[in-house]
Amino acid sequence: MPHVLSTNGWDAMRWERLRRFDPRNGGWRMHVLDTSARARDEVADQIVTWCRRALRGQVLQIRLAEPKHPWV
């Protein structure tokens, strides 16, 4: 439901990019850290493990291009 994000949204936002993230086309893939039934220590361990994997480039990440304007 991308319209939930874009309706009455900021005019300068590039809303057309949302179309790329269609779940039917493999978009919006993510790793879910389900912490609902875990103790604080377990949650912390899960998050630290995910962060370490991210730093090693082993998880899906959003890669942003360099800004076109120096003030962005």
C-alpha cells in the first residue's frame, strides 16, 4: 500500500522509487528480528549479530547513491 506513504506527502520526495519495491517482484526483502518472546540479553545478542553481519556485507542493505547536491 505505497499510497499510504505518498498521499499528501512531501512534493520533493521521489515517490516513483516506491514502485521498484513491489513485494511481488522481490522488493521489500528484509530480515525480521522477532524480539517479542525474547529476554533483553537475547534481543541484544540478535541485534549485535545482525550488525556484525551487516558490517561484513553479509546481509541485505540499502545502498544509497552520493547526493547530487552538497547541502543534502
